[in-house]
Amino acid sequence: MPVVTIDSVGQFAGQTVTINGWLYNLREAGKLLFPIFRDGTGTIQGVVSAKENSGAFEALKGLTQESSCIVTGRVNPDARAPGGFELHVETIDVVQRIPDSDPYPIQLKEHGPDFLLENRHLWMRTPRQAAILRIRAQVVHATRNYLDAHGYVLTDAPMFTPAACEGTSTLFEVDYFDEGKAYLTQSGQLYIEATAASLGRVYCFGPVFRAEKSKTRRHLTEFWMCEPEVAYAGLEDIMVLGEHLVSHIVQDVVAHRARELEVVGRDVSKLAAVCPPFPRISYDEAIAVLQKSGKDVKWGDDFGGDEETVLSSQYDRPVIVHHYPAAIKAFYMQPDAERPDRALSFDMLAPEGYGEIIGGSQRIHDYNLLLERIRQHGLSEKAFQWYLDLRRYGSVPHSGFGLGIERTVAWICGTTHIREVIPFPRMLYRIYP
Ligand code: NSS
């Protein structure tokens, strides 16, 4: 018997196949049983009759939810069945029966978020969570594919670092043998500035860590970032890369994960609009929009989630906000030549209130200016000697950005909280499981 996955049963209509899976649900109706099996690729409803097949009927009757089982049966086209096919069960081999005394904790009913997070290792089996994880994988695949196809070389950045990249307030400290304190990386950027000077166009893609004290639906303490970095690129070049990359990711998910988007209940028409060019507004214009809408902000303020939502709600696709005040941005950002109090920086804000998905900038390429900024920010000159070397030897203007994977997946899936889009979320009050 061919062993097949549920997402491919359509190719086996009329044939007898074997599915390796789990019992998702069971409805008993007298001499008929209607099990629903899942195998990680989808769910399929089965039917077993006591009269026709007493062996399978007995094996299945009373079988507990999430018991693992190997099912063999004939694939019958059935317009009423979700997915269009029904499995006429012939044999069932129970691999592990969950005892009635210790049932599967996640029942097919509403549970509170704390309970679900405490049981994340089990919660992820539910069809909605599995669909989200598949969409996440597609986002990662599309991101890498786009960059690989456009000449960007993957260069991994280290996780242990001797210094901060994105401000000292969110650093996780670790003891590093006799070297003293080290920190978990907040961003691979500084390192891929070096690989960009070696290879031209590069990116890194990995987990980053921020000791975020904020308990919001947009913040994790461990999240994944994709960071392209390009030698000889300016702010304009890198904004264009950002809009093309994000459009590609969204359209790739729409094309390849239609079923999963349906499972999570996403309004796909909203995603279809996401193609370049994206609207752009300067920070100054953004302040004016916010003030007009009644927000209590003044020039020089950074934007929080509320402000981002007001700004992005004006558009049907992500909006790019550029030229932020240098004072509220990172030490490495190149100042605008005409207005040095502005940084050549941009953030991309996702629509529908999902907030910032990209932060990026042109980098300072002048040695003296960079040294001055390192000093102004009270950063360790010693730890940054290698970074200053990049400005000593063949320095060029260069630019890059970081795309937050979880923020992007949360937006594409339309989830209310970012914790659902990573297999094991790490947050202020959560390190288990
Ligand atoms: O702090 S960023 O805005 N920018 C950087 O780290 C630069 N060093 C990247 C670069 O230029 N190579 O973070 C980038 C993105 C941001 O837009 C969010 O989408 C995401 O990273 N981000 C987060 N996601 C989840 N949780 C937290 N705490 C978080 N912080 C940033």
C-alpha cells in the first residue's frame, strides 16, 4: 500500500493508501464512526462501519484524541467532505493509545493563552498553529530565495559578541570564560558590514536577542532577523530592496500557502495589494500626520506601536518612513549631508496595525565621524577597533536593513500576537517550554 500524506490524497482517488498520523477527532454515531485524522499536512475525515469492518471499528471505537495511528483505507471523492475526499477505513494500527486516565490536554474547545503557551509543545499540533508554522517556513524560504537569486551571499554572524549594536538597554549578558562579559547579539549588522566589504552583497539570517522589558504583542526577547547589507548602496537603493523583498515574500506566500492562509482565516485580498512601489513619507511628514490625528507627539519623539498604527492605517500596503532624527537612532547611521540632524534611515511599517517590520539605514563610512559617535554613545572603543578598521581600509558608503521575521509572519497571518508565529516564543515572562 503506498504511504501518502493527506495533502496528496487527491492523486490517489479510488485507491487504497496508508496514512501515518494521529487521531484528531472522533464522532461516534451508533454503528458508524467518523474519525478525523491529521498527519501534519492536513486533516481527512474517515468513515468506519461496524457491519462492514468490525476489526477497524473495534480498534477505533473509544480511541482517544491525539492517539497515534497508522490508517489504511480507500480514498473516496466526496464533495461534502472538507478537502473533497473521505477515507473509507480498512485497517487501523494504533501506535500509541493515550489512556483515558490521562487525556490529551488540549481539547477541541477554547483555552486561555497562558494555558496554551504552557503547552506550546502540544498546542502546535492544532491545524491553525500548524498552518502558521508552514507559512513561517514559506516566509523564510521566500526571503532566502529572493536574496540568493539576486546575488546576495549568505554570511552568518556570530551570536556571542563583545559589544552592543542596537543600544545598551536591551543587552543579554553572559560570562565568557576569562574574556569577561560577552553579550548575545542584537543584530548581525556590524559583522555583515565586514562581509559586505569582502563580497559586495551579503545577508545574514539568524536569531537575535533583546532583553525587551516591554510586554507587548509585538515583542519577543528572541526573534529571527534577515539582514541584507550592500557595499556602494545608499538609502534609496536599500529602500527599493526592502519593498521588492517584502512584496516577493507576500506574493510567494499567497501563491504557495493558499490553504494555510484559509485555515488561519486571512483576508487574502489585503495581501494581493502588496506590490511595489510602497508609499513613502519623511519623518517630518509623519509627525504632521500624527499631530493632525490628535496624537501628542513633537519633532524628536520616537514612535511607539500606537503611532505606527495611525501612520500605517492610511495605506493598503507597507509604508516607508525615512529621515528620522539622528538623535533617536543608532550610533552607526549616516547623517543627511544637508540636514545632519537627520539620519539616512528608514523604517517600514506593515499595514493593519502590525507595526515596524524593517529598520534600516545607510551607515557612516567616515572613520573620524564613526569614532566620534562611538565616543558620544559611551561605547567601548576597544571592542569596536575591528569595526573602525572597516573605515580605515577601503571604506565605501554602504547600506542595509533588518527584516523581523516574526513581525512579518504575524502580519501575513493576521495573528493578534507575535507569540503564535514562532515555534517556541521567548518573552519577558516566558522561557518554558
Ligand atoms: O532594531 S531594528 O529596527 N534594526 C536593527 O537591528 C538593524 N541593526 C538592522 C540592520 O540594519 N541590519 O530591528 C529590525 C527589525 C524591526 O524592524 C522589527 O521587525 C524586528 O527587527 N524587531 C523585533 N521583532 C520582535 N521582537 C522584538 N523585540 C523586535 N525588535 C526588533
